[in-house]
Amino acid sequence: MTSEILRNEECNPNLLKKKGLELLDAGKTNEAVECFSKGLVYAPFDSLMRFWRGRKLIGREEYTQSASDLKLAALENPEDWECWYYLGVACYLGGMYEEAKVAHANSKTLMKKYGVNALPATTDWYWMICMKLGQPEEAAKALEDITPDMPTEDGDYLCRVLLYKGVLKPENFVEECEKNCKNPERPRIYHLMLTYGLANYLHYQGRDAEAIPLLKELAESPDNRALFAVKQSMQDLDAMGVSYTVPAKA
């Protein structure tokens, strides 16, 4: 129905937004991004379209444009933790670490303020940012309020943060955490996320001989190519000067 209406009202930003959200639900990300882009011509300060376009541009590795959209969305909705969270992700992947740090600090503050059970996720990113910036003491301090029994929607991130904290050990880390998978509907993503957390931890422990095979497993994954862990692995291997083969269909 919305498509039929749009034929007559292609300049209506509300209808373009609705159509874009429908396309997202249908898994048609590129079409949704185009729809939001057109909608933003007519409503440039629509924060919802800014947010969704920015978030989906991360998957297309358009990190600077993504960060630009998400920064505006966050400034328009400063109390929305998701805007700050994904801004932090886009900035991290785009190498804008100081901006990413501010974004995840804001995200964590808002999660605590509104009781959002996603602290391990934003804490994980904050830890990685601090390590990139050569601030291991601050990275460790960020882990202080993370506990094994805390409520969370992201069991994979919780396991990773507990690894960084020393509560969990690297030996058999992925296998042991998979036994307690809190998201049984997405076991493959859970595996990839845990594998990257372990590889990143080993790298910062000076154990690249163990980290590199794990990073290559992720970088060469035939599925879930838009996953942050896969993209981070490729960036890490590039930084190390280690070659890998991207699957032909990727």
C-alpha cells in the first residue's frame, strides 16, 4: 500500500520514512538506505531516518558518512542511548577513537540512567577504544562495574568483558561460553563475537601467534559479512600486514 501511495506522493518524507522502515523489516537494506536518503532531502532533520541510515551505512563500511548521520541524530536526541552507541561503533571502525570514546561514555551513562540491560556491550567498545588509544588503566577501570550475574541482553559481550577483566580465562573460552549461550537463536553470531573477543584479548596480551588464526577465521567467514567482529578482524589483519582471503560471494 505504501508503495502505491508513494507513486503519487514521492516528496512526502513521512511516507518515505515508513517505506524505508518496511524495507528494513524485509531485509532490503540498500533500498531502505536509498529511501531514507530521499526522505532526508525533504526532512533533513528527521532523526529517525538519520539514525537508521547511519546505522545501516556501518554495514556498508561507509564509516565517515555513518558517523555524520549518527552524530546529528544523537544531537537531536541526546537522551537516546542507541544513537550514541552506534555513533561510537561507526567512529571506532572509522578510526576516530576520541570521538568514539565520548560517544560510548554517553551511551553508558544513558544506559545506567534508564536501566537498559546492555552495559556489557558499550563497556566492551569503550575498553577496545581505550586499548587502541594506549590507555590500559582507563580500560581496566571501565570494567569495574561489570559482574558475572548482571542482567544483560548480550551474553556474548558479557563473556568478552569478563575475559578482559580476568574473571574468565582464555583457555576454552569460546567453547565454555557457547554452552551458556543466552541467544540460542543466533549461535553462529555468538560464536563469531566470542572468537573476536578472544582474538583481541590475545593480541593485547602480546600473543599474536594465537590471535592471528582466529582473526583469519573471522575475516574469511563465508557468512555474516556485515558483523562488526568480521569487519574488525579485517582491519586488525590489515594493520598487522597479514593477508587473508575474502570469500568470493562476500
